[in-house]
Amino acid sequence: SYELTQPPSVSVSPGQTARITCSGEVLTKQYVYWYQQKPGQAPVLVLYKDSERPSGIPERFSGSNSGKTVTLTISGVQSEDEADYYCQSADSTVTYEVLFGGGTKLTVL
Amino acid sequence: QLQLHESGPGLVKPSATLSLTCTFSGASFSSPTYFWGWMRQPPGKGLEWVGSMLYSGSTSYNPSLKSRATISVDTSKSQFSLTLTSVTATDAAVYYCARHPVDGDREAYWGQGTLVTVSS
């Protein structure tokens, strides 16, 4: 089955731009969701359909797709953005499976 | 606005059966464009998909669970449930119920999660 690969960690200073990638063959055929999870809290959807923001998500969160790699970009990172970020997609090739990346810890220095 | 809420025992004995219920409001189970599913997150680890059900009753499960998981629905109560048999310590996790689109082209909604501990 397909896998989604994320870097374990990304570090940026406040005000800089953070880029978190999610790679996988299935991404050429399926959309990606991005979730933000802070300690002790449930995941919060920050992007769907690769780059769409749900209501209430700041404009500094954006997404792009370049085939096998999807990127979550956080512009002007703030301390409150420090969290774990997970990408999620699906594989419907044979049977339906939901796929998660391993997660990326974003540290705001 | 769709809301989902998980409920169930917080403690389950090894080899026993885990049963969780998700109660939802603000949406109909019968929409053909959404799955209703369960995700979990072991302590200190990443997110894992458990299984999902379509409005038709068709189900899909994570192959790693080796047929131990079953999802069922009671539309009269606006609830769907997860049953996981023969639990071990590796099944200890926060379990989340969710509604997620079939085509990934619209928002997904998750509950706040419920912690399940496996211990004798």
C-alpha cells in the first residue's frame, strides 16, 4: 500500500516561513488534508483539498501540490504555531484506506 | 455545524472487547459524499486510521487490525460505533471519531477524542 512521508522536525524563528512537506505516490491522485495538533488537544484541520482553508484558519497557512509532494507553508510563523503537523490522504486503488504521514514537529525558536 | 462526541469505557482489560460510540449532530448519516470513521493515537505516537463506513453500510478497515475491528451504525440514535476485539496494550490510545469526505474535496470533522487504557 502507499505511504506518506514527512520530515520529523522543522525549526524556524518567529516571523520566518516554515515549510512542511508530505511525499507519496498516492498524492498524484488524491487530495491532502493537513492537521495541527498541540499537546493534549485533538487535531485541528488547517487545510483540505491540498490548499483550502477552513473558516477561522489564518491566511498565513497555505498549501501547494507538485505531484508527489504536497507542502504546507506557514508564513510569518508565530509562537502559537508550534505544534505537530500531520498530512492525511487516502488510497482507493484496491480498497479504501486512509493514510497518515508520521507527523512533523514544528519548533518556533 | 456538525458535532461529534466519543463515549465509552476508559479502561479495558487485555483480551477483552473494546466498544466505543460516536454521537453526532448537525448532519445526516445518509449523505453519499462522506465516510464516518475512527482514528486513534497511541500515547506519544502519531495518528492511525482504524476504519470507516460509508452511508450504504460499506466498511473499510486498517489491514493492520487483522479483522478485529467492526463499525456499525444506529441512525435512529445518530450514533455509530467501533468494536475492537482481543485488545492488547498496543490498542491503548486516544480514539477519535470523524466524518471525512469520500473525495477529499471538503472539510473533515473530528470529535475531541476519548482515552482508552488497556490494563488488568
